[in-house]
Amino acid sequence: MYPELRKWINQCDACNDIGYKPEVPLELSTYGGETSAVAKNLRKFFKELPLNEIGLCDVCKKFIR
Ligand SMILES: [Zn+2]
């Protein structure tokens, strides 16, 4: 995985599922100049994974309250 992708990745605290953050912009620029490929790859290889304020995904937050 590209290190610059890390900051766009969410990981659930409970199930360790990973996915991209919903706020990932349509186009990401990296210092290498590979602009849109990064955001495109994120969407291709990961699913969108919104986390709540305590780091739980949609599935886990239904079980843990
Ligand atoms: Zn989870």
C-alpha cells in the first residue's frame, strides 16, 4: 500500500475492517504527481468505511452501545 494512502484509510476498532474514509476527495494529488489514480485505487480496492466518533464501523456500532 502506498504510504500516502494510509491517511485516507479507516480501520474499525472492533472488527478491524478497513476501508476508505467517506471524505476522500474525488481527486488526490500526491507529490509524485500521480493525481487521480490514488483516489481511484482507493475506491477500487477498498469499500467506503465511515467510522463513528469512537472508531466503530456501521456494523459494529449496532452491537456496541
Ligand atoms: Zn467494525
